[in-house]
Amino acid sequence: MLPTILQQRGIPLTQAITFMLIQAIAAVFGYAACGFLVDRYGRRIVLFLYFFIGAFFHLWFAEASGIWLYFAAAAIGWVNPGVYGATSVYVGELHPTRLRATAVGWFFGIGRIGSFLAPTVVGLMLANGLGHYVLHTFALSFLMAAIALWLVGVETKGRALEEINQVKPA
């Protein structure tokens, strides 16, 4: 979808594909960094920061031009996979053992529904001249995730799963 969105902004296809490559390279480092940071500082705060800062990175990418577009693409690549990988671990920790696989399954299932619906919604937005706002929509979704995490998130770092789930060991 990204090349089409960027082409509507007047960016040549080859340059749009370059942005995808930059995102992929930055993703390797962002993913590894998020994994390290959630283990070191905690899931809730790191994921909140990744989502919150990620919202601004998406907004920056939506509005950037020139050389700044390359930096914004790298920033997006940094946060996107980091939040997805670490969030799946966090979801597993928030549920009791008997429901853990189901919870993670629902997490990935809902993600697949989003993966299915996103191209449809983006396609409709592009077809109706709202292509400029597609990237803003991604920023809004990251901001909503950050707010939800801040309001209802529980820190799991250094706590036993039984303690997190308030289940007394047998």
C-alpha cells in the first residue's frame, strides 16, 4: 500500500520502494531494541512509549518531505515491528495459563482481521481522494493504543505470572 500512497503524493515508485527498504532495515534494530528495553525497563512503559512516539513518527512521515522523509521512514520502521512483537508477549503475560494460548490467538487473529480490512479501507480512502489522510489514520491508531495502554495496562516486569493473574499457586 505504501508505494501507492506515496505515488499519490507525487513520489516516484523507485523512491517509494526505497522507503520500504529503509523501513525494513530500521525494523531489525527497532525490534531488537524493543525486546531489550521491555526486559530492562518493563513492558508497560516501553510499549507505551513505542506507541506514543510511534504516533508522532507516523504523523511526521505523513507530513515530511525531502530528506526528512527518509528519516521519518526509518523512524516508522523502528517502532512498527517493535510494538507488534513485544505486545504479543505482553498479551500472553496478562492472561492465566489456562487462557494464554487463546488470548495470544485472539491477539493475532484480530491482527489478521486488521490486515484484511486495512487494504480495503486504504483503497476506499485512496479512491475517494483521501489518500493524504491514510498515514494520519495510522498515527491516530498508534495514539489510541498508547492511551489504552496507559489507562488499563499493567506492568508485568519482574512479577510471576501467578501474581499478575492473581492466581494462588496450588
